[in-house]
Amino acid sequence: MSTVKRLRAETSVVVVIDIQDKLLAKIPSAPALLRNTGFVLDVAALLEVPARATEQYPKGLGPTAPEIALRLPANLPAKTAFSCCGAGTFLEELEMLRRPDVVLVGMETHVCVAQTALDLLRAGLHVFLPVDALGARYDLDHSTALRRLEQAGAVPTTVAAVAFEWLTDATHPQFKAVSELVKRRVEG
């Protein structure tokens, strides 16, 4: 029997994987991926959950999409390895945060997201996959990767579920602010 793991804001970190314009143009769910990634990053900022990100070969694929980049720290690590853990000291920096719950968003689900998730699981971290903030060019690659990662121990979820799990209770001081973000996401 596996241990049930619940997200908490104080033990979480968000990792944004390769949301770059040249890749986004090929992702059918790009508008939803951008909206949902922006939402989870906005909630993370309200609840003081740190965010990290990488860019896959930015020289060829360009920078992170502007609407996502403005929500992230400057100077994102560039990588040529598909796993974020292959980007210099990425894994060590993540481990130094002492936040074992990693919420992965980005693309492509079956390549960079999958390889990052597998490496993080191997490192003993808990991986959560908000499926509405992940994307791939082809649905078969996306859905197959999600099934494989769930079997490997990653937890599928949604950005709204992440937000409310971080809040825990409607009496949380940021509940109204997060509720406003939820309303804007649905209307947007």
C-alpha cells in the first residue's frame, strides 16, 4: 500500500518546464496551458511557494513565453538534457529548498516533463502533475506519459486542486484572493 501524500504550501515548489514560444506554437492546448500555468504561479506567489524554471536550448527555441517569464525568477537555467535535473545544479538547488513536494508544469509531457519527473522520483521527491498545465503535440504522447508517470509514483491532479490543497481551509488568509484567481481563470 502506498502512502497517501497531500500537498502543503510550506513543503511545495513549482517547476516550470520549457514553456517557450517556438514549442508552444506546436502544442494544441497552448492557450489552456498558459492560463493554467499562470494561475498556479499566481497562487504560488500568494502562498509563498517558490517557483523554478528551465528553458530547453533557448538559442534555438527562444525564451520562456513572456506571460510566464514575468512570474519567474530571472536568468532561467538553459539545458540541452531533456530532464531539468540535467541542467547544471538544478537538482541540488531544488533539494536545498527543503521542499519535497514538486509540482511540475510545462511541456512536453512525454519528454522533458516525464524525464524530469522520473529523475525527481528517483531522488526521493514527491511529484505532482497538474494535467491541465501540461502539454504535448500529440494527445497519445500526453496521455501515455501521464499513465506511465502515475505508475512510477507521480500524482496526477489539476491546478485548482493544487490551489485548494495548498489553502487547506476556507479560513486561510489568502482564500479570497485565491478564489478571485479561480474566478478570473474560469472567465478568462
